[in-house]
Amino acid sequence: MYILMVVIFVLGYAAIALEHNIRIDKAASALVTGVLCWTVYVLGAPGIIDFGEEFQRIVGFVGDGHFESAEYYGDAEGSSHYIREYLEFQILEHLGEIASILFFLLGAMTIVELIDAHEGFAVITDRIKTTSKSKLLWIICLLTFFFSAALDNLTTSIVMVSLLRKLIDDKGDRWIFAGMVILAANAGGAWSPIGDVTTTMLWIGSQITAGAIIVKLILPSLVCLLVPLIILSARMKGHVQRPIKSEGLEHYVNPTTNRERNIVFFAGVAGLLFVPFFKTYTHLPPFMGMMLSLGVLWALTEILHRSKNREAKYKLSVIGVLRKVDTASVLFFLGILLAVASLQSAGQLGEMAGFLDNSFGTSEESGIYAISIIIGLLSSIVDNVPLVAAAMGMYDISMVEGSFFAQDGLFWEFLAYCAGTGGSALIIGSAAGVAVMGLENMSFGWYLKKISLLALVGYAAGAITYIIQESVFL
């Protein structure tokens, strides 16, 4: 059963990676994988569980204090009861952590959809006037970089692709820009606690703090973008052809005023930026701050549109935009986090941590750098969410000040950078890449040929920048 869990996990991973080939949504594969892993764990629990001190502490067992083997435990009175109690504790403990991430994402996605419903992003995009390829590339990439830090890389990539369709008519030129949007969105998300789901996971899990991750990673992340941007912009000449501007019927049927657009945009962005400050001062989980921001923005939009008819008000309300939220992504995170949690509970991730320690060593900086870089490159093949979740399960937060695994320690910070930016090497390696691939029908081979090498160069440049930064200032 112990090995079967790993087999199911690997097969589930393969199904997620080959989503477009097998034509099964990755959310379905993730949910099946997560539930099956826990099912196998439960069925094989007597042969998998470590009946040591942690087990006895959780079930509150009072007896001779010896649970040295499953055989001994199986003969103990009430064994089934203790196993159920232990497994229930593990599931509920993981569910609390997973729910914090999911509610945070749901709140953030709803706020962004609400801004978009009010055409709030036009506050910025309408001010872009240049047609020079080089200048436009710099504007788009830097805008994406900072947008991604304030919102998230997935949402930002979707918004920027929508913008590119209004700015660039030629598909070839638009694909080049869209490829750089992926790099910029992932680089921008890595240094912000709310910019990338993996950085958010580390932040919620207390491996990092908001202030420290911004200070330590903003320069490496910026270098990760600037190096490929400089290389590519030097080769780009001429001007882009803008498409003929047209507006659909919806624009006239359900318009928003400039006042409403500005209010919702600035209130929404302020609400997202408020979350890290809320956590810092209250020490409540980040999803609480996100729910507060959503509630305030919800009330604000209700007040703004209270005089409108029911149909117009519905399209601009939280209830209306909830239908547009990417629920499949939320369910994907649920499934994959459940799967990783099962491997953490059963002990496979602990064994993997031991293997990495023996292979690279985590007592030296070189070993920490090697492990994080490998995880980052792996994230270009498989999703970075389960990789980071696995790393969080493999290594506990150290209470020793100055440790590589302490809060804001070297491992967690460098992992945030590598997992956030390494996925750019392949288009399927990040949520931003998958979103752009679907929206623009961009091929895997085209991205591999045109963008992957630039992404790897940027990834390496940012990693070197971080290492030098740590060596010089610490």
C-alpha cells in the first residue's frame, strides 16, 4: 500500500502533465489522485503508520507506552478506534491548511473578476499609446511584472493577453509578447506573498514573511526578467499594427461610468495590497484579510449600483462575477494538495527529504542551492504547486535562528524564487503559461523554440543574483 500510494501519485501527475493529450481536465485528475491516495493510505494504515511518540500523543493513549510495530498494535484493545482517531486528526489538520489556501485564492480571484467586470483595468491599459515594438515590449513586461506582484501571475497573464489583443494585430508578434508576459508574470509573482500561489503557500505556512520575501527576492526576480527582456528587445525593430477597435454589444448594454470604474479599480487593488498588512498586525491567517477586503468591496459595489435595475446590477455584483471565477483551478489545487498531504502523512516525503540530504546535503549552502534549483527546473515539467507542497512536507520549520530552514531562512526564500520562475522554461510549467497557451492557442513547440532558452537564461541570472546577494550582504 505504501508503494501503491506513490504509484497513484505518479500516474496522477502524468495525467495532469498530459492534460491536453488525454483531453481530461487536470482538475479531474488531481481530485481522483488526491482521494485515491488517501483511500489507499486508510486501507493500509496498520502497515504504514509509525506507532511512535507522535501517534501516542495524538490519540492520547494511556498504557505501557510501547507501540513498536503494527503487529503489536493490532493486538491492542480498541486498535481500530485509535487508527481512525489518528487518521481523522491528520486529515483535519491538513484540511485546515488547504482550506486557508483555497479561500485565499477564491477571494483574490473574485476581487479581480469584479474589477474586470467594471472594466477597471482600462484605467491603465487605455494610457498605452506607443506602437514601437521595443518600447511596447518594455511597457508590457514591466507592467506585467508589477501587476503580477499586486494581483497574481495567473490573473495578470489573462488580463495582459486580453490587452495584447487590443494592441497587436499580427499573431506572430502577439505570440512573442505573450511569451514574455509569461516570464514577466512568473518573475513578478515570485517576490510577492500574493503574487504566486507557491509563494502564497509558503507565506501562509509561515515559512516566509511578507516583508522579508519582498526585500530578498525583488532584485533576483527583476534580473530574471530584465536579462531576457534586454536580449529580445535588442532584436525587435519596427512598429506593431493595431487591430481595428471594435466594441461588443455588452459595452453599450451594460456600461460603467468612469467614476465607478476608478472607484472599483483602486478599491480592489487597495484591498489586495491590504492583506499582507492585515496578517502582519493581527497574526490572523491571510484568507481572513482577503475575505475582509472582498466583503468591503462587495458592500461598496452594492452601494454604487443600488439605483440600477436588477439585470444591470447583477452583472456588476459579486454574485454575478462568481460565475466567472475559475472554479476548476480551485478544485485542482484541492486535489493536488490532498495528494501531497497523504504522502506527507504516510511518510514518503520524509524519505525523499532523506534522499536529498544524502545526495546533496542540506548542512551547506551549496546543497540548499542545488536542491532548490532542481525543484525549480522540475516545476517546468510538472506543476510547481505540488512541488512546493512536497518541499513544505519534507522539511519542518526550524526554531534555530540562522538555520537554513528557519522562518525566512535561505532554503524557503530561494525555493520561492526557483519554484516561481523555473516554470517559465516550458509553457506547461506554470499556471500563467497554461492560461496563455489556451487563450492564444500557442503551441508547445513554438514556445520551446522561441522563449524557453530566454527563460532559462533569465532563471540562471536571477539565481546567480540571489546567491551573490546572500554572499555580499550576509
